[in-house]
Amino acid sequence: MAWNAVHKFARISPRKVRLMADLIRGRNVQDALNILKFTPNRAAPMVSKVLTSAVASANEAEATMDSLYVQVARVDEGPTMKRFRPKDRGRAHSILKRTSHIHVTVEQNK
């Protein structure tokens, strides 16, 4: 049995969040939470909240908490907000404000 949690439209670039997702994929849930807690990265609290939500879903279904591990940690690209910054001589340069969809799935060891 697997339990999912998703954070959609997170206002951070997917490239930055994928670093955190790669750190926790395949690890024990407690190890993954400790790694995220002590990682000085802006994406770490976001991924930690999604992982905590997936663990809470598993707890509601009365899963064995000690045997949970991160089966899937995936980050998809969300919609990009396009903005413009005024530059010299009347020009404008585009700014892309990227968003992410963070997916975490936890499963019990067999």
C-alpha cells in the first residue's frame, strides 16, 4: 500500500527542488526527515511538509510507521509566470517566475 502527498504550484524553480527530492528518494522516512531538517536549502522545508503529509496519510490508514520509506519523490514543472523588468533606453527583459509540483509517495517495506 502506498500513500501520496502533493504540493502544487510551489513558488520555486523545479531545478532547485529536484536536488532535495534526489536526496530523500529510496530512504527511510525518519532518515529523510532528518536530512531535510538539517539541509540549508530553501526547498527543504517544502519537501519536508509534503513528506510529513504523506506520512500522516499512512498513519491514518494505520500503517507501521517504522517500516515506511520514500518510494517516489518527483518534481514536475508547473506553470511559469512571465514578467518584464524595465531596462535602459526603453527596453524590457523578461523574467520567468517558475513554479513546481512536488509529489512524494511513501510505502511500507515488505
